[in-house]
Amino acid sequence: MSSAGFLTLPNELLYQIANELGADCDAMNLRATCTQLKLILEPLVFSRMTIDTRKHLTMLVDLAENRTRAAYVRKLHIASLENPARVCECTVHDGSESWSKECLELALRSMQGVTSLNWTIDCDNPCWALETVIECLSALTTVSELSVYLKGAWSKPGIFPIRKICHFKHLRACSIRVDDICLLLPITKAVITSNRPHLSQLQLDGGFADVDHGAFDADLSQLFNDTPPGFASAITHLSLSKFLLGSAAGMLPHFGSLQSLQLNSCVPVDFWSAFSGSRIWLREVVVDYVDQAFVEYLESYNGLERLGVSFNGIFVGAGMADNLSSRFYQSCLPRHKDSLKSIMIYPKTQGNWCFGNDNARQLKACSRLEELTVGVNLLDMDMESLLEVANSYAQLRTLKIVPRGPGIPWNLNACVVAKLGILDQLMSAPKSTTQGPRLQAGRLSRQSVQKLASGRRYASFYNQDVAGLSEDEASFREAVTTFAQKDVAPRAADIDKNNVFPKELYPAMGDMGLLGITVSPKYNGLGLGYFHHLLAMEALSAASGSVALSYGAHSNLCVNQIHRWGTEAQKEKYLPPLISGEHVGALAMSEPGSGSDVVSMKLKAEKVEGGYKLNGNKFWITNGPIANTLVVYAKTEPAKGSKGITAFIVENTFSGFSTGQKLDKFGMRGSDTSELIFEDCFVPEENVLGEVNRGAAVLMSGLDLERLVLSGGPLGLMQAAFDYAVEYVHDRKQFDQPIGTFQLMQGKIADMYSKMNASRAYVYAVAKACDRGKISRRDCAGAILYSTEKAVEVALEGMQCLGGNGYINDYPMGRILRDSRLYTVGAGTQEIRRMLIGREFNEEFKKGGLA
């Protein structure tokens, strides 16, 4: 397994390991343990908030007093709060019910950027503030992911206001779980009716109840017949549990676009045969019970990307489970070995999970695997084989080991794990799940714990005191840096080598709120300024220049322009999917013959009935091959020059639109770039951005902000080069001493540090001025001009610090240099920037401003 990989272990096991290493751990206090080890339970403490017990009410006090921080919350989990009498135990206030409700209401109403809501209501122990919670959550119009769990028997008519769930109108994903199955159909129907055509992911869990299953199956099938036409055909992800599987086979004809299926119970004997007959070939499947029909289905096609299975010997009989397990390894895996990226194997009993040579060989053949999850009793003698398999994957990023069976001796597990050396590098925590936070860890050695305890962190030589960040800005930057170093940096070398952008990073950045930093919370944005946008660009660039460039093209060049110039209808239609990362954005301005002289563009937009027809080409378009939504500039009246340009919002599905071959670039590899081709491409009239023939105003107003935000790219690249060089010169020894002790090398480090911080001071000052409404064209150009030149110089010095290793692609300095060079010609050349600054002074001199 690569050193950049992740390993997820049970919390109890981490306690044991930490104690062995001498850490002062309290097994009853997970948060204290994580603080001791410098682990972070969530990427951003206020980006994902759980409110479920009295201890979280103090967090609400902080949110109520800091609405800006509350606005950062993107994922919210509301469970049954305990009664006020217990709440008062941990608050400095009197703990009265009225005060608690007031605090809760104030905090919830501040969370206007929430896009993901996990909502649990317990009828047996109702929340003391249920009415307040319902009222506040109903006002969250930005929610696109909803998970609701009605716990207990809700037998009283009207006890739960179903209409409140139906308030959400733009759900992309919905999970409905009820203990009282009688509630499932009306809630599901209401959600479906309210959210078509947005809904693409649906999870239904019917719980246990004394119900006529035949009648229920008929009602469920009728539900999908009665719902709006085309609804089921839009569902791509479906999860069914417990009593719902009896009617599953009859529902299949409705789900023609299904790509992902999760079944959390046994299925009828005819289910998989009906599935094969429906000609639905899944890309992702997770099943709780494996039977012969399922194995035959897997053998019938190839192309599966994610697979999760359980071999339950108790359910099918130990002998049958062993047979299915063998057939799974020897027949199914080879069919999908070239496409599988994630495998989860969780045997429920001993005896049928065997890492024998034959099985291990088939697992190793899945060469593209990025995630491997296994359920293991560490007393079994298959642990070494498991690690041998994991180490064979070049691209494996996540290895998750979960306990199997009761009574596992964690102290023995800790010894086994420590002895086998599977903890590779201490990492921050992963994304949250419905089962609560998990910890991810790597090499948990004494050295790594001491290193963290000393305050060394990602981008560890960033001088926050000199940077002058406020507490809020520092928290924001730290959160983005943690995300970037955990989820982006480990992939940077592969992205550069393979020239492929990991598309899953867009939803991940969307979850962090990074794709709509300057956008109003009304459209799911954070409503912050350009300085925060710059901080995000800088932190991402320190992890991967190419990922950051694609991010900037999406979030600033496309999203920000639509937010600033779009009509209300355009913003409501395009911004939410762009900000969530469901769609990718781009800006199309340059052409093969129109780079710096953008006004000379040749793309023509001819007025026709109902809209415009575009003909021509665009070139060097970042995100071009993968963009769903593009801001495109075209000539509507060519004779008028700059006064005949119009901006359009173009979708990649429009007739007549296509992309050329992806460009093979010197640097910024993985940031997809291509030509765009318009051949009688029809664009509806309502997709004009701004006013007709006023596109130059849209274009020019965005260029200053583009230069400013992209200035964060060179800053981040300088930080990456500097951090790596400092570490290297203190590890590399010549003449029996670290080369960093030589004066010539100290001079290089000093020059790199000074250039980086001088650039940062200038860029930060310009960004803060922009947020105050003082946008200076010459300073926006000057910021990217100066930071770009210094980034190239710093990268060259960093390469020299590494000597011969700096010229080898196994080290990152060459990639940093190549990425830095992009900014000397991209988003405007250095020559154009100098000309623009000089022209600004000429104009001011003519007006008497320099007299």
C-alpha cells in the first residue's frame, strides 16, 4: 500500500495503540483522545454539526453568538435532544427550557447554507424542542440531501407533520427510515411528488411491523405507478431494506437508469433472475446476503466499479457459503477486475472467509482498486495475507478493517496490528457516516506523535502571525488545508502522471462549501468574500496545482459570473448543482486566434426564433472536456467589435455542442483542457447572461477578480516548494551533516521564504481591499504578475536544493515548477499584465491623477 494511503480502524483499537505509544488516552472520552493524538474528527468543526445530546448544546451557544460560523454548516444531524433538566448539567446558563429552545432556534436559523440534513425523531422520547426544530428545519430551503428516521411507533394520526418533510423541493438524495411501516408510503409519495425531477438517489427502510406483506407490496408497486411520469427512470441510486424487498422485483421495470443498488436483507428467490431479465447492468452493488442467483448475475456481465458482499453462513448454511465464496473469488472477480475500484467483503461467520493463495491472487488482479474494506477477526490467521493483498495495489488509498464477531480482544489486535506495521502515517479523520465518526490513521509511531505534538502540521511553515488572519479566517484556511492535504495531496503525483482529474473531488469540495464561497446562501453558497476564496485557492494549490486550477475555473470563472450577472431563474437553475459539485463549470473565452486580443473572437451567435445559433470554436478551455455548464462569449453583432459581444450559459447537452481532444500539457496535468466546437449549437434566449451586446462588460468585470483569485495558485505552489525544500535539506546529509546547515543552502531557504511572504503580503492586501469594495485593476494584475514570477523563482531554487533529485519525477519539485509556469501564460500573459498596469498609470496621468 502506498505511503499516502488511509487506514481506518475501530476506535477501541486506536486506544490500545495510543496507550502502547505512551499517549495519555481516556477511553471514555474520544474527543480528548483525538486531541492528544492531534487527530481531527471532522475536516471542519462547523461544516458538519451533530446535535444529539446535551453536550452539544454548548456548541450551539457558540454558533448563536457567531452567525458567520453558523453559516458554514453544510451537514447537519438533528437527533432527539435530551430533556432540559439534563441539559443544564453542562451549560453555564440556568438550563431552563425556554433558554435552551431560544439558543437552539437562534443557531438553527443561522444555518442557511445547510445542504445535507440528517433528522431523527423518537416518538418514545420526543425531543423537548420538537416544534422548534420542525419550524427551523422547514426554513432550510437549501437542503438537497435529506435523511429522516421516524423512530418508534407513530400510531397517532397527525402526530408527525408529514407536510413539513414535503417542504423541501430540491432534494437530490433522500433516505426515509421508519419503524412504523404504515408511515413509509405516504411520506415516500409526498417526497417523490415534491422533488421530481431532481431526485436521483432514494433509500427506503421499512422497519419491522405487523403488516400484511402482500397488500403492502401491492401498494408499494402502485406507488411507483402513480408517481409523476418518468420519476423512477431518473433514479440512479436505490437502497431497499427489510420488508421492501418482497416487491422489489416488480418495481424494477420502473428504474431503467439504475446504476447503484443496495439491499440490506435477503431477497426473494426470483429477484436476481428478474433483474437480469430487465437488462439493468449496475456499476455499484452492495448486498447483505449472497445467494447463487446473485453470483450468476455478477457472472453475466462486466464493468462493476463498487462491490460489497456478505457471506452469511448462518443464513445459507456453512457449506453453501463456502461454495459461494469460492465461486465469487474464482469466477465473479475476474469478470470485473479491470473496472473495480472499491470492494467490501464482510463475512458474518468464521470458516468462509479465506485468504488462501487462489483467492488472494484474484483479489490482487483487481489492479485499479482504490478502496478495500474487510471484516476480520484478528485472531484468524489470515491477517498477513490481507496485508499482502493490500500492499499489491498501487492506487489503494483506503484500507478499512472492521471487527467481525463478538468478544474481540482488542489488546491482542493492537499488538498484531503494531507488529505487522500496517499503520503507515498519521492522518486526519474521514468523512462522517451514519454510524458516527471514524478515525483514519497511518504510521502511528512515537516519532510521528512527537512531530504532531510539536505543532508541525500541513504547510507547517506558513506564518499565520505575519499573514494577519483573523480567527475566523485562520479556521477557514486550516479546514481547507486539512481537506486538501488529506484528500488531494496524496493523489497529486498520480494526477500529474496519468493526466486524469478525480471527478469525485468536485462533490467532496462541494461538501466543504468550497464551490460557492462568494455565492449567497440563498443558492447554497457561503456568502463570504474574495479573500476567503483566495485562501481556498492557495490551500488547494499547495496540495495540487492542477486540482486548484480546475477548482478556480469552476468556482470563480463560472459560478461567480453566473451569481453576479445571472437572472433569478438562471441562478436557481444552475448554481445549486454547480455548488454541490454535481455539475462542473467552465468559462470559454479564448480562441485559436484570439488569446490576449480576446475582443477579436470569431465565435458567432446568430439570432433565430427562440434563441441563438452558435458557430465557431473555443480553445485552451480549462474543464472543457468534463464541464456541464459553461459561460461562453460570442459575437452577436461582429461589426460592433467589443460592443457586439454577448455572454451565454451553455449546457454540454445542447445540440451542436461538442469538445475536441483533451490537450496534453507541459504542466497542470490532470486539469482537463480542450477545444470546444459549436456547430449550429442552439442556445435558448433565456440563457443570455447579462444583456445582449453587453458581454464585454460581463467579461471585463470578471477579469480583475479572476486575476485576484488565481493569484492564490502561485502562493500555494510556493508554499509547497518551500515546505518540501526545508524538510529535504534537513534530512539530506553530505559531509556527515544536514545540507541545511551550509550557508549557501541557508541563503536559498531565506530567499525562498522572503519571496513567498512578500508575494503573500501583496496578494492578501489586494484581496482584502476588494472585499472592502476597492477593486484596483492594476493591483489585481500586479498581484498575479508578481506572485507568478516569484513562484517560478522559488520552484527553481527548490529544485536546486534537491540537487539531482530535483530533476527526477519521483520528487515533486519538477511538477511544482511546471505547474508554476502555467500562470506566466494562463489567465493572461505576464506581458499583458505589465501592459495593463502601465496603461492604467497612463490613463490616470492623462486625468491629472499623477500631477
